[in-house]
Amino acid sequence: MLRNYFKIAFRNLWKSKGYAAINVVGLSVAFCICVFLFLTAYLQLTFDSFHADGERIFRTYFFTSDPEKNTKTNSMPLPLVPALKADFPELEAARIMTGRKSLIEVNGKYFDKLATMTDPDFFKIFSFPLLKGNRETALRDINSVVLSENMAKTAFGTQDPMGKIIFLGNDSDRKQYLVTGIAGNAPHNSTIQYDALIRIENAPGYQGSKDNWSNDSHSAFVKLPAHVSQAAFENRLKAFTKKYFPAQLKELTKKGAKPDALGDLFAVRLQQLSKVHFDREIAGSKGTPIAIVYILMGIGFFIMLIACMNFINLSIARSFTRAKEVGVRKSLGALKNQLFIQIWSESTLICFVSFGVGITLAYTLLPEFNARFDARLTLDYLLQPGFIALIFGLFLLVTLVAGGYPAWQMTRFNPVEVLKGKVSIKRPGILRNSLIVSQFSMSTLLACCTIIASQQVDFLRTRPLGFDKEQVISIPVGNQVNGRQTLGRLRNQLANDPSVLAVTGTDVNLGRGKDRVSSRSTIGFTYKGRAVESDWLLIDYDYFKTLNIKPTAGREFSRAYPSDSVNKVIITESMAKAMGETNPVGLLFGDDSDSSHTKSQIIGVVPDFHLYSVAEKSRPISMHLSSNAPIRYVFVRVAPSSLVQSMDRLKSVWKEVAPQSEFMGSFLNENIDAWYQNEEMLTRVLSLAASIAILLSCMGLFAVALMIIEQRTKEIGIRKVMGAGIPNLIIVLSQDFVKLVLISLAIAIPLAWFGMKSWLDNYSVRVEISVWVFVAVGFAAILIALATVSFQTIKAALVNPIKSLKSE
């Protein structure tokens, strides 16, 4: 019997190819989009969830109850973890310092890889698999190194790396290490990434900073004993804070700071590992807002819901054409449950085909999706039990709701009435109107969010940066060459090139270049009783000339003053303000407590400029010159008339001055745009979702219009006989839809305003939400609705009333 049901279902669907095609297209596209969005959300929500005791792992951070504003920061001083382990022997703790990639040499081959510095407790805290070696002793010795599986294969091929020697580091920091372990690769959804793991004692300058409680340089993670709660341990940390941070407490008391609700002026606190990826409150964190993850899931459900609504509307619309079939079957003795299974089997078949097509589309379009949205999705996640349960549950829900409801409605037809040609569904307006309102509310909501998000991205991109980003090429030096020597050679090669206007070097890129590295160094000190914090930037000669920054006081670094590379600094105007000085040129730059003669002298002041994204908290900037600190990036300003030729010329010259290093030059304006990659990705997702939602909503509206016109055929004929013209009929048939769209706008617009206002509150600079956005979207929604139903209304209005009024 079941086989016959599906056989008949297939015949009916084949007979109504247009109906089947619309449903299959709508549902398959919705399934495909849901797979992408749910995979993205799943990847985010499972960040760091693979560690065995994740609920007991915490990241430390400092809380400061400052009179101006409470602050949190996760950058820790080097002596913190040793002090924690000394005062709390039961604690497992590890420092983690991850900077830019390091140069690794293996048997004469060189690799730029991420060397993460940590402590021996690393493998006691985290559950990264150790494929070879002993978790207790892998990082016991200072010269031990643990390689990731990929790094081991890349460097050693099929050889066993255990016990082999590698060299790691650049120039003076180059050291020899012994391979003592092979760790599994860090998953994409891991906060901690590595190609190699070494002891933190190998960090440059460690010996000079290991006892310095004011030099914050890394993150710290602790694993609490099973019987100790977070609140209890934080309470024990109060005494620890008083013991090791008396200066901070004294300074806050002097400033008139008040304790927070927990009674702390300054405190060491804990943040659970599962919250680290989503954190944006703690300074130094660049987490993904959890709201975006929920938005992605919500969009997926919205699109699936709209597709289901279309399915229901089309099925109900088609039910009127199958009314006589149902009446005949019931008059011949068919039971309701038999009719339900028969009609529902058609819906199940459509859902099954749509699901298969949707998965196929997802598989085919996954590389394009990853490239367009900078995602790292793989269909391997589909095999995870949780994700299988989610997709299977979604399939069952769609089949039961979208297919079951129309089937149930059709089984309720009165056979006598339908055989007489009288077909009606009791109170159809409530369901029908609810579906239309829901569809257009979702579509309008997504459209408003898309426009406002796009405006915010454009607003961030067009904000003044304080420097000229046009016609500047940024080149990452890499680890295989000496950046300072390469800069000198490049200057010599380009000295007589008229298309090159200026060349300089620095240790921090502007924007995100092709190496995708972003680093930040900060300094903090007390100046005349003021707590001062600043970004610390290494620059080379002609830095301001290259970026078209004009000093407002003093002078730039000059080769005519050899001492500039020893103890001179240039600061921004906001730094001068933070120091409380109106004319800081000539003043000494350093901490009040430093009585030595090593303080630097301020020789110039420049206007404020953005060293990092305008969406991030801006700090004053202090710039210094050095004769030996490593240059990481080279900036070249070129003439505007020869941009392409200049890039080609630089690429050719780079092969001569740095043949070991890959040329990864890019224009600075492209790098700046990459600052807003997350915002742009959200905009693209919203734009794609809004487009699909509007398309599916129009399909649903078309189905409803078809159903209503089928029911009002005789009414249209009577109106035409009574003298109604085509414009009058179009108004009569369309006004109900316009009312529903207006209701949709009344629901969607407040939700869009509230949601986007909450999202914009995450930015220190943001666009103002304009009422014209909602006016434009509302007007467009009404036009789209009218355009969708106008085809059917005009077609119905043109029918000869004799045909519509004749009785069978």
C-alpha cells in the first residue's frame, strides 16, 4: 500500500510539473542556505568545546575600577603565573604568547610558521592530542619543541621527527631545539593556534621582563581543581592581588576610585574558556559577537520558515484543483487517514527531493561560499552527531508542518459539496494572512538590517584616518630575510626611480596585508602622577613623508641627528594631552619612578592617526627609531599615474633585494578595507538572505494571489458586468495585500531599529539610523507586493465575464 501511495504521488507530481518545480526550487534553496548558515553557527558555537575539562579552564584578566571608566584587560605580566603556582600549588597554569610567525629551519629548508610560547602545564590544561611524546615531559626542557602534525609532515616528510634538531627564530633570537613531541593540529574552532610549541622562557627579552609586574605581554590560562568553583577561587585571589599589586591599588585610591559591586578596586579575575571566543569587552579581545551567531541561525530559520509557508500556500491553492479528486475518493469509501497519507506522501517526496538537491547545492557551492565569506567550512561537520540531529529534525519538521497541514485540510473537504463545485476552507483568512504578514515581516526585517549594516561599513571605510592611504604599497618582509637590510637595499635600488616618491619601514602594518598578521605593542607609565598608556610603534626615516603626515610641533626623525635612533620619540597630539602637556617638545618621556638617564626625549608632535581599525578603541601613539630593531613591513609611496607599473617594478626589484622572501605587496587602501572584513561578511550574509527571503516571499504571495483569484472568479465577473473597469478590479484585488504588507512593516521596522541599534552600540563610532531607510524599504515592499500580484489580477480582470459566470 505504501509503495502505491508513493507511485501515485509521483504520477500526480509529474502531472503538475510547474507546482512541483516551484516547491522543489524553493525548498532546495532554503535547505542549501540553512546548511551554510547552520554550519557557520555550529563552527562558532563549538569553539574550544573539544577540551575534556573545558568548564574548569579559565583565562585570567585584570579588572580596574577606574573613576573615568571600568576597564578589563587580558594581557598579563610574566611573573603572574609563577606567582599563582607558588601561592596555589594545586593550580595548573600556563602562559601563552602568540606573536607573528617565526622562521623555522630544518635540514637547510626554511618555513614561516607560528611558534606559540607556553609553559610545561600546557598539555595538562588543554586536550590537544599528543600523537608522539609524553604529555608530562614534552615541554620539560627549555630547548624542547613540540611540532604540529602538519608542521612535522611539511618539514620532515615521511621521516620520524622525534629527537631531531631544528632551528627557530630570526637573527639574534635564533636557537636550536630538540623535537620532543608531535601534537595534533589545532582545529579551526580553537582560540589557541600553533605550528610549534616552545617554552616561553625563549621569548626575546624574557630575562629582563620575567620579574617585571608592569610589562604586560601575554595571555594566561588556569585549570581549577574539580572541587573549586570560579567564584570561590576569585575570592581567594583578593589577597593575591593585595600582595602583588599594591602600586595599582594605591594609585586607584589616590585617584578617588570606588570599589565595584564585588568590593574590588583592582582584581585578577577569571573568564571561562567557552566565553573567550565571543568576548569583546576585555581589552585585547577581538571575539565574534554571540549576537551575530544567533542572527545567522535566525536567518536560517527565517528562510526555512518562508519556504515552508510557500509550500503550505501552494499546496492549499492546488487543493482547489484537486477537490473533485478528493470528493470522488471519499465517495468511493476512502478514509481520512488514507487520504492524509496519500496527499502527505506527495509532500514527503517533494521534501526528500528538495533535501537531496539542497545538500548537492551546498556541496557544489561550498568552495565559493568559503571564498566569498572567508569561511572555513567543510562538509565533515555534517557528520557530527549534533549537526545530523539538527538537520534530520529540520527535515522532519518541514515534512510534518509544510506537508501535513495542507493534507489535513484537504481531507476535511465535504464530498457532497466539492462534487457540486462548492469548495471552501473555513476561515482561511487567518492562516493565509498570518503567513503573508510573517513572510514580509521577515523579508523587510532582513532588508532593513542589510541597508543599515552596509551604511555602517561605508561609514567606517570613509572615516578620516589621519594619513593618506592612497598610492602606498605595503610589503611584509617575512622571516627569511633581515628587514632592515632589505629596506636599505630597496632604497638604493629605487633611489633614481621617478615613480617612487618615498620609502620607509615599520614593525606594524596598516590594515591587514596578505600575511594577515596584526600585532600591537603598548607601554604604560606614570608621568607627573598621571597614568599614561600608549601604542608603541617602531618607524624608520620618511615614515611621515610616505603617509603624508605633517608634524604640528618639533621635527621628524632625521639622518642629520644620529642620536635620534637612541633616545628620541615622536608622539601624537592625544599622547601630549594624556601627559597633560601643551608643548611637550623637549620634555623627557618615561616613568616618574625611573631615576636613570635612559629616558627618551620628545622631539616632535604629529596629528592623531588610526594605527588600527576605527572600530577599535583608539590609543595615543608614541613612535621611536632604532638602528637594530627588526623592520617587519616596508611602505612605498608611488606616483598616482603608474600604480600597476609600480607594483610590477617593485615585484621585480624585490626578487633582487630579497630573493628568499615571497613578494606579498598590496595597496594600503586594500589593507584598510580588510579591517572591516567581519562587518562586510555580515553585510553579505544579510544581503544574500534578504534577497532569497524576498524571492521566496514573492513566490508565496503569487500562490496566495492565485488561490484568492480562483475563489473570487465569479465576483470578478459580476463586477465587470456591473461596469467595473480593469483599474478598479486591480485596486479591489490588491488592496487586501497592501494592508497585509503595511501590517508587516509595522511589525518589522521596530524590530529592525531595536536590533540594529543594539548592534551599532558595539562601535565607538557609528552611523545614525535614518528614518528614510525604513521609508524606502516600506515603499519597495509595497511595490514588490503589487508587482507580484498584478500579473494574476490583470489576467483575471481580462477574462470574459461570460466564462467566469457560466455554470457547469
